[in-house]
Amino acid sequence: MVLNPLGPGLELAWDLVAMLISVFAVMMVVQINGIIRKSGKLSSDVTRKIVHIFAAPVFAVTWYLYSGDIYSRYFAMIVPILFVLLFVGIGTGKVKNEAFVTSMSRSGDPKELLKGTLYYAIMIVIVTVLWFYYPANPLAFVIFGCLAGGDGFADIIGRKYGGNRKFGIGGAQKTVAGSIGMLFGSLLFSYVLIAIFSVEIAAFSLVTLFLPVLVISVVATIVEALSPKNLDNWTVPIAVIVVVALFIYLMPAWWPFPLLSI
């Protein structure tokens, strides 16, 4: 939502408030997940992916709070940058944060945060700068849907229902069940995020965008299945961007938005 309760001329001040709320919201995802992990009710594999699934979407929903000023995207960008710096600090041993290590690593080794977790945060920085939703552009929500919901569901469902028949390259271990989870999670989270912001932006037509988002989700699923270990946080978003670029130039009715929102 283009929001500024402080009034005209105070957009920057309000965006600072929105940024702080956004940091708090994402931190709550991590802290709550850390409590669940400590309780022992869920395995480390599941709790690690819960953060992966919800961190980006929760962050994206907080975009509703910003004023829509030209500088709003840069205030929003600060949030994932802070997490990039935190992950580097924890991974290199310069910062101690048990909740983050507990929530985001399988083994409890802080160095794990320097791999997929760090790539995830860096990608969120890039997406925020290039595809902040205002003015109207839903690409960020599709990237977050595939990156977070899709990839997260792929791991959880693949581990639970995938069995021993695995495939993959570069050390990756994929399953058919996991790929089905990837497709379902990508479509669901992308579509829900677009639906949330369609309340404000009429151009985000749920009917018009359903088929394009479905095609993007299918391509993202194929790319995720073929991605080497720890690289899907890069390959999946790149695949989404490439497909959208093809829509714009070959089938513009499918994606009536610019490639970049800056």
C-alpha cells in the first residue's frame, strides 16, 4: 500500500519506520522458528526450510508499508542487506547468534550460512532494487514465490515422500516428489503474493496472470531439478527473469509490465 501516515513531505521518515517494522517482521520469522527447532518438534531440515519459505514472502508483504516514494525501494533494500552482513558475520565467526544458526543450518555449523542462505539473502537484495512492486510490477512476487515457496516445498516434500530414487547433478539430490512440491509451492506462493497486492494495484489481474505464472512455475521447477547443489538460489530466479523477458518480447499480452521497475 502506498502509505504515509506522517503526511506530505515526510515520506523518507515514514519509509525509515517501515524499514524497521520490516526488519522486526523477518527477525520474528527466524526467532519463532528457532524456538520451534529447540523444542524438537520438527527436524532441522524442516525448520531450516520454514525460514527459507517464509522469510522472503513476509519481507515482500511489508512492502505494503512503504510510501511509494522514489527512495522506498532503497529503504526496503537495507533490510536484506542487514541480513547479508549478519550471515557473513555469523558464518565467519565474528558474530554469535544461536537462533540464526539453529534455524538455518542442518548441522549447527555457522559456516553453512555462507552458502545457500547467503545466496538467498543476496538475491533478495537484487530483486528488491530491480523489481520493487511500485510502480506496478509483479515480477518480484513470482521470483520470491519460486525462490522461497517453491524451493522450500521441494526440499520438505522431497525428503518426506521422495524415497530413495534420486537424481541430480553437482551433488544435488532431487526427487520427483520434490519437483512436484517445487511446482505447487512456486505457483501457490507467487499467486498469493500477487493476490495480496492486487488489492492495491488493479493491473495485477489474477485471471490474466494465472497462466503466465503457471508456465513460469513449470520452468522454475525444471531448472531447480537440474541445478547443482547450493546454486538453485541463483538459477531459479534467473530462469524466472528469462521467461518473463521472453513473454515481454514474444507474448506481451501475457506480461503487460516492464522488465525492470526502476
